[in-house]
Amino acid sequence: MTQTTDSDKTILEAIDKLEEKLELKIDTFNEKFDNYQKASQSLVNLAFGLITSATIVTLAQTIFRR
């Protein structure tokens, strides 16, 4: 059997505190990444919408001029 000393307990408490801080930072990073991903997807959707609209308008003008 091993005995835990006061220094071992202190080290374990420090590790637990670091683990909590790391989890908090990871959660914050994940939230920021999700926001960035949603914004990027919205921008891509906007670009495709504009390209599609321009294509439809160009084709409609070409077809209906006749």
C-alpha cells in the first residue's frame, strides 16, 4: 500500500484545478469555433445565392429578349 502525503494531496489538488481551467478554456474555444463555422457557412450560402440569382437573371434576359 502507498501512503499519500500532504505534498501528494497538494499536487493532486493543483492538477484538479488545472484540469478545470483547461476544460473551461476548451469549452470557450469550442463556442468560438462554432460561431466562426456558422458565420462562414452563412457567408458561403450568401455567395451561392448571389451567383444563382445573377445566373437566373442573365438567362431570363437572354431567353425573353427573343
